[in-house]
Amino acid sequence: MADKQNSAISTNGTFGPFLFARGSDDKTARLAALVVTPEGADPAEFRIMGQDIVTPTKLANRFGRHYWRYDFELPVASDARYSFDIETYYVNTDLTHDLRIGFVSCNGQEDGDLDRPLADRNALWIDLAREHRKRPFSLLLHGGDQIYADGVWGCHPDIVTWKKTRRQQKLAADFTPEMRNSVLKFYLEHYLEIYGQPQISHILARVPSLMMWDDHDIFDGWGSHKKWFHDSMVAKGMFACAREAFCLMQLCTAPDELPQKILDRSGQSLGWRTDFPGFSVIAPDLRSERTPHAIMGEHGWRDMIAALDTIPEHHRILLMSSVPVIGPRLSLVEAILHLMPSAQKYEDDLRDQWQSRWHRKEWCRFLETIEDVVVKRGYDMTLLSGEIHVATRGTFETHGKSIHQLVASGISHTAPPVAFARALGLLAWIGDNPLPGRPTKLKPLPGRIGTYCAARNYLTLDRKGENWRANWHLENIGWTPDLTI
């Protein structure tokens, strides 16, 4: 296997291939690969198993670049592979027996993300590649904030000016074609800047990905700001650009031609479900329909419930919630901030969480939906989340069942101060049980003392036979002991 750490970016301006999972069975893995080339340049030859040539579909032509998708299948085999140009990429396609899955989130930071040396920024991506060489991953789940696009506010002078104006001026402003071009170009270029980093592209070419976005893939706090702000033409236009870039770069699809895994065929919500031998991955979209008073909208709720109702029998469910379902008691903090006008700028950050007082009724509904699937219908379920830049875990205890939540956040985002983690731990100690008699509880990682671990991290899930276990890799600390889930 002649793999090179920097082979996913060619010298002729081509980005990719970036590999995406489309589901599998006991014989075949269904995949898609994204390749981005300069305008007017045809992509290099793409073959599967050293034989059949795959013809790509052109998804888009944007700002001097073509976006191509290769749809293909690989056999469930020890030597499953595809080649692009002069490189051959081996893919671990066997998900029928023992397997290994990676989970990452928060791949960036708000300020100075691209100013860091890549060896430091991507230290855990390097470690992830090292682990892949030891024992290959079959799947990589991305739980949100695959990019930090907050720099979009500086991409055009009119956007800069708009952000500084008063409310009435904001509401009166149009989202001009010039603004749209600058915003969309920023998003697409930023994705390529991140995916094209050799430590990241190395993994994205070899391990099939499944991705769901969160706020920083749009901009910080999307959906949790004031309603009038989200109703403005500029905010709506920026979201539409972020959505187009998300479809191309995280779903590997044209924005108006959604893949089958998308549950809402109207595209108002981009939640999805993908099935594999013995397990299914579901990722509700917590951003497309979000408002200050709702995390999921009508389409998201309808289709998530329908997806849960049709899970194949005996499948384990991996449910990705970009915002943690189990978290500390935030109502006390919100009450304090309400009395402190100078601190109310943090209200949007708190409203992002399921545990916010503004979302308490919906949070209960989400927990009751999970409870119904696990208790009444007998499925095993594990919750996977990121977003908070620390690692932690929790349980939802209901009718003798323990539903585990695993939080891995900050594969490249710098860790917060230890004091921040301790303050969160105090709120976790106070506790918050929204459903009487069915407590939610945050707990330290295996082998750790504090509830939250302030270190960059990623998560692995291992299935051996019928048994599943989880391990966190913590930067400068190492691996946690096994957690049976």
C-alpha cells in the first residue's frame, strides 16, 4: 500500500478524493468520492479494484472550479481499493463482523485557526492516521463544526458594514449578488483549505465519512440569535450559501439533488439515516430549522421519528446529536445572566443547548422519543455528540436501561482552561432531571476524576461479536480504559 501523507492534494490544483459512505451490506459497500478540479480540467482516471473505470457526475461549477462526484461500489474484501490518478487507496469495507468506527468534531477554532502550524493544529489527525494503520477504521463520523466559518463576516465590505449597523438598517438591507458570491466563495474555499490539509486529506481519502453540520459550519450561534436577525435578508442569504457548501462538501451532492439518505425530500431539514450490517447511524439536523425557541422544526421531528420507526430489527442505533443531549443544568446560569445585562451576550451560546430553559419542553420530547425506542421497542442506542470542546460522557437511566451519551469535542479546537471544565463540572454535580424518575447524569471518562476533560480528543467505537466498547484518545494523556456500551 503505497500511501503518502500528502497524496490527496495534487500539484495541478486538484483536491480530493474525499470519500463518503452511502451504506453497505454483507457483500457490497456503497460509496461516493468528491474531487474538485480547476475549471476546464478533466479529472484524472478513477478505477475500482484496479479494473473498472468510473465516470464522474459534475455537481457544480463554482468560482473557477468543477466539483465532481464518483458513485461506486466496492466488494466486502480484505483488498478492497480504488485508485485515482497514480494513487491507490485501500478501504476497510467489511462491516459485517468486528469493526472500528471513529468519531470527531470541532475541527477548527474561531480565531487564528489557519495561522497555527499544521503539525500542531492537526496533531490528533496525525494520531488518527497512525491508529488507522494499526487497525483500520471502517467509518468516520463527523459530529459538527467540520469547519469554523466565522471569518465569513469579513469576506466582503458590505457584510462587514452590515454587521455593524443597527437593527432597522439590518432589516432593510438586501443580500446583493456581490455579497452572495463573496459569501459562497468564502465557504467553498474554506472547506478546501481545511480538507486539503495533508493530515486531514490523508484520512478523508481512505476512511468513508458521514457528516452532520453544526453552527460554526454556518457561523457561530446560527439559529440561536434574535428572531429578527435570522429573518433578515442578509442572514437568510448567508445561510443559503452555507447550505449549498454543506451539500457539496459534507453530503457530496448538488444542493437541489439530495442523496437518498436525506430523510426530508423537500430539503428543508437535512437529517439523514444510513444503514450498515447490524447498526444504523441517524443524524438529525439541528440547524436548518432552528429558531431561538426550537432546536428541530416540523420536518426534522417528523422524519427523525419516521426513521427511528423503520430501523431494521436488532440493529444498534448510533444517534448523532451535534449538541449534547445530556448536559449540565443551565437554567441557573441563564437566570443569573438575565439579571446581568453586561453578560447577556452569552445568552445565544446557552440557547444553543438542549438544556436551555427555552428548549426544556423540546428536550423532554427528545428524551421521551429515545426512551420509547429503547424501552418499548427494545433497541440498543448510543448517543454521540461534540460541540462543547471538552470530552465527557453521560447516562440516561430509564426503566432499568442505561443509554450512554459519548461526547468527543475538539479534534483540533484548542482545549479550554481547566477552570472552565471545573465550572461545568459543578453545574453537572447540581444535576438536572427533566423526566421524573428517569435521571440524566454526567460522569467522568473511564480512568478520570473530573466530569469534563479539557484536552483535545477523538473517540473510537469498537464492535467485537455482539459487544460494543468506547475509548477516548486524549491529547498528552493517552487512551481511556474501555467503556462497555
